[in-house]
Amino acid sequence: MKEYASRFVRRPQDYWKYMAVFRAAVESLLRCGKPTIARLNGIVVGGGNELHLACDLSVAASHIYLGQVGVGVGSVASGGATQWLPLVVGDRRARAMLLMNERVPASRAVEWGLVTTMAPSIARNGDWVTSPSPEEVSWAQKGERGYRIDLEKLDDAVDALAARLLGMFPECLRYTKAQTNFWKELAWNQTVGHAQEWLALHFAAVEPFEGMQAFVDKRPARVAELRKRIAHGGSGDYLHGPPSRSCGHCGQTGLPEEFRFCGRCGAPFAGARERDSGVA
């Protein structure tokens, strides 16, 4: 996310290049001639969940959660999540994850069919905690009260899935995967090119600027202020209004509408209205 804030909101066209690479990674998993297994041992959020969705099977450690963050940071999860979550977990659950950034713990992900299976990953005093509470997960991550993260069972579960696949005929596996991918391929091919173009343009707007910077600053995004600004006739596309001002003193053009002084020579604008951008 720091790279998004430091690079892509300043050079939006670089996001187009980045998404081309991300698309290639997703498609390499989707179209690999062998079944792919996602081993989920940490937070599976955003692009991580989209790469997970591109895989055929997945095993989640019991302490992890899955989710999307796009609309909370000024982006759209259209690198696999908007296309495939409705197919995997159903429309309403997908919308909860995409529109409200709902976190899905591993146990619920199994119930929803979002992951194939779950393996215990929290141990305490030599015993496995099969259904850890949020408090136990936190203690294990911090190594407190005798709890710890142990991925031995996760690795065993991944090995067991791989062993079962090795017992199947390889050519039949390959073609079964290709056939089963029909709806995923259809949704992907109909939308991802448009998403790549739109996101490259969108990263020049105020929403990703504020959303990504708020994430880096570890503060709430100023969404309410932006909505208020739009409601009062301000710009929701530009940080300081559209580039519609010109300076009569130095001749500079393309200056933001809400600037009260020229950004080149510093001359004041006659009759400039002062407006709090709310997200500067």
C-alpha cells in the first residue's frame, strides 16, 4: 500500500503497467496445466485474496482471515475479486466482502466455500486449539499466555491434497480444470481489460490519494469530508478542484480552481474563493 501511495497516485499510468504484471500472475495460476493449491498462512487480503481465488484449491491456517479493502482505500478489487467472489461465495456474501470490506475468518471461509479446508495453526502447551477465538489468535500472534503459531498441520494438509491429486490422471486433471474454469474465464475476460484502463485513470483522482495516504498514515480516511465537499458543489475528482485557473501575472495555466495563489509565482488570485478541500 505504501507503493500505491508513493508511486501510483503520482504516476497513475504506472498502475496500468503494474496491473499488466498482476494480470499475468493471476492468469498463470488460472491457466496452469496442473491444479494449483493456495497455502494460506497469513492475512489474505486484497490482491492476496485475488491470487487465492485464481487457484483451484486452498488450505487455510485457522488463525488467518480473508477479505478485500478496495472501497476503503480508494480502489476497486477488480483483479479477480469482483469477478469471482460472487461465483465462489454467492452474490450477497460477495457484496458484503466487496462493499463493506467484511473480514472472513478461516472457519467461516470453510463454511462459505471460500477455502477448501482449514488446518489448526494455534498451539498451547503442546495441544492444538481447533477453534481459536479472536483473543486466542491475538495471543498466539504475540506469543503470549503459552499460545503460539505452528504451521505443521497446515503443511500436512497441503501435502495431503497434493497427494490426492497425484493419484489422478494428469491429462484428465488438466482438461477438467479447463472446463471448470469456464465461468471464471468468462467473467475475467469480459471485465479485466476495462478494469485495468479505468483504474489507471482513477488513480489520478482524489479517492485513491486520500485512501492510500490514510492507510499509510494509519488514520481513518476522510470520506465524510469528501462527501460533504461534493454535496456542496465541490469537486470529487480533483484534490483541489479542476485545473481551470490561469495566472494573469505569470501566465501559468491549468492551476487548480481552489488555489488562492498561483502555484508558480505566488501571485494572489483576485476574487478567489476559499474552500476547504476536506482531504488535503
